[in-house]
Amino acid sequence: MASLQYEFMKKIVLILSFLFAFSTFAFPQQKGVCENIKDYRLDKNNPTVYLTFERFGKAKGDWRQSKLGEWSDKSKIEKGNDVWLRLHNNSCWEISFRTDSLYISKTVSEDPNKPKIVFGVLEDSAIANIQYRIEEQDRKQVLYGSHTASLSSLPSGQSVLFCVFREHLSNSRSIYVDFNYEWEKDNWSNNLAPLHRSFFWGYRLEEEK
């Protein structure tokens, strides 16, 4: 336990050192709830947040290959048998969820020649190592993944890609991603916040063969 705490504190110190190495940076800010809208879904035919199958391809390592800070990844997916899913934010709010890495992106500022560096905001259609949980058919949890995480956010109307190992969706298993809406950030404690999960079931892969 002591060694785990040491590694966690070491990671925090390295992240803070990395952040302050930049002269101009920003963190995602709450934009407030949606206004003047009758339905919080952008596409009325889909849920506010949902997962879809993207393609089969090679996984890019597991949580042990996560980095303290990395730029949004939009590289090509290599051929393979693992499962690539797309997480859609179909709500008019920004959403947040856990990732193994801390992601960095650039946004347009008042001076177009000096874009701001933003931490924790994912770019549209980027690849991210989103933390997911695995369930057996009887709802028992399958142990997998890291105990530490970074918090990443996805703006309204955008989506990101992430990989699930093929065996994690075999034998009637399912996976899910926990997420929160931006309006929950300051209104709930960690113990009282509503629980939101987006599921993908292994049987849906039969339709993709």
C-alpha cells in the first residue's frame, strides 16, 4: 500500500511540474446548463451519451503504457482483432470521464498566432485511453485497469475513439464508461453525484462480422 501511495504522489508531482513548464495554459471551464432548448439531445434519435462500434483493429497497449501528459492522438488504427468503440456526447453539455493519460490540446485564443494549451479537453475524433469497467453476464465485475486516473472532458456534439481488448467483450461480457455532465461538477459531492454509465454489450459484435 505504501508503494502505491508513493507512486501516486510521484505521478501528481510530475504532472504539476509538466503543467507549469508551459507559459500559457488553461483548464476546462464549466459553460453552464443548456438554455432555450426543449430536448437536451442534439440528435433526437439517440441517447445523450452512447457507444457505437467503430472497427476491429490493434490495441495500442494497455493502461500500463499511459503517460503523464500527451497530445491528442489522431493516428491511424492498425489492423487487428481488438474492438474500437466511439463514445458520443450527444448532449448539449460537456461531459467528463476518467482516462489513463492526461491529454493536451490547443484552442484558438484572441491571438491566432498564440493558441492556448488546454489540459484535459479531448479533440473531436481523437483517440483516448478511456477507463472502462467490465461485467460478466451475471453483472459480476472483472478486475482490470489502474487505480489512478486523469479527468478528461468532451465538448458537446463531439466524439472520441478508444480500444477495448477483444477478450473483455467475449463470453457475453459487457463494458461501460462512467461519466458526468458538466453541471454536476460543482453541485454534488463525490458521494452524492448521480451515476451515469454508457454500456456496450459483446453480443453486438456478432452484427459486425
